[in-house]
Amino acid sequence: MKIFQLRAIVAVADRGNFSEAALELQLSQPTISHAITTLEEELGVLYLLEGVMVRC
């Protein structure tokens, strides 16, 4: 787990979508998506389900 991955998931949660999160973090949308997917795989938990944030 990296701080970058946590920042990405927080940005998506705050902004509500990947595109705005990418703009906020000055990264591309695929980079944000990859960071979150990697974090989900590392933790074995899905945070996003069909574009809807899962509240834990």
C-alpha cells in the first residue's frame, strides 16, 4: 500500500468521479484507476462497485 493509492481513493470519494479526481491530483484518469485497482487487489476489498463508492 502506498500513500499515492490512498490519496487516489480519497480524491475519487471526495470528487465523486475519476476524471475530477485525476484533475485534482494532476494525473491521468487511467493512473487513478490503476492505483485504486492495485489497492483493492492488495487489500482484497472492493471500494468501487460499478461506479458507486462502497461505504465501509
